[in-house]
Amino acid sequence: MSSVIFDIETLALPLETFDDVQKEYLLKFADTDEKREAELQKLNLYPLTAQIIAIGMLNPDTMSGKVFYQSDVKETFSSEDNKIEFVSGDEKDILKNFWITIQRYDRYITFNGRGFDNPFVMLRSAINGVKPSRNIMPYRYDASEHCDLLEQLTFYGVVRKFNLDFYCKSFGIKSPKSEGLTGLDLGPLYRAGNFRRIAEYCIGDVIATAELFKRWNEFLNVKN
């Protein structure tokens, strides 16, 4: 069975993107500077208020893949080992490339994809007028098409959820946060035009997810 792991990076649209009624709606409970900042941070998490700035995709068997990322310069380059290809474009380009790529695989693997990445991709595709090549929100309790590692590692919510960084450290996997970057750094990097760094951060999450998938598949994917 051919498999691909994917992960997305998102960033809130500029506040001036929204009209006055929308701004009032988004910030209606922000009656202090601290609350306003907290509400602005939350905008990164919703497909109606944020855009996709990178999608990383990786074959866990070959550990080769691609990163589609936003940049103000059209470019394509490869990692030093030539296993990862980086392709720039706008958000619509990212989504088109994602749908072309994912239809080649039997199974896709995510970390919290059902709760975040998958619906985000589908809604941003609709907003950008990009038609999906398949349904990435299939039947929840069948990991043969979509294996969401967060669902598998919590046994569908039976035990507490942890973030990817915590799972990686617990399983002895190099955390994607070990390089010193977190999701909070994406905004400053984007505004500074450091798009390649965002793409590299994205594939770091995907590689960590691939290693976590291998642990789950070997030790927890028990079939009766």
C-alpha cells in the first residue's frame, strides 16, 4: 500500500483583509490589549481567517517528498540529499499541487489531520476555487485510508492528547521543535520574506510524523 504523510502550516490573513463588520465580529470579546493579542493569534487556526503557507508531503517508505510553499519568487530546489523537492507558488498553486500529488497514494497519514489539516485544506481549496481530487475526510474509524496518528495514539480520545513535540520526545524521536522554531515564529518569518525557512520547518514536522508513524505501525498497529 502506497502512503504519504502530509502537514500544513497556516498563517492569519492581515486584519485589514476583513471589513469593519468582520473585524467587530472577530474581536468582540477583546476588551484588553492582552485579549486582543490572544484573539489575533487564534486567527491562525481557522480556514476563514488564515491561509495555507506551506504543505509538506513525504513517502514514509522512501523518505522522499515535496514541500509546496508560498514565496514572492517562483523557484524549485532540492535538499542536499535530493530527497526533498521544494516548489514555491501562491496558496492556489500549493493547493493544486497538493491535490495532484495526494491522488497518487492509497493512504495518507497525518497528526491531527482530521481535527485540523484536512478540513482546513478542503475549505481553503473551496475558497480558492480549487477542486479536490478525493475526499480527505473519510470514515473516521478506518485507518487504512486516513491514519490520523493523534486519533490512533489516543485510541480515539480514550486517553489524553499531547502535541507532536511531546510524543516525539516520549518515543525518542528528534522533535521538530529542537531547531528552535515554533509555529509562533512563522508570522515574523513570513513578513521578513524568509519563505525557505518556513518550508524547511514544515518538512521537519512531516519527517517527525513519519518516524512516529513507524513506531505506531510496528508496536501499536495490532490486527486481530
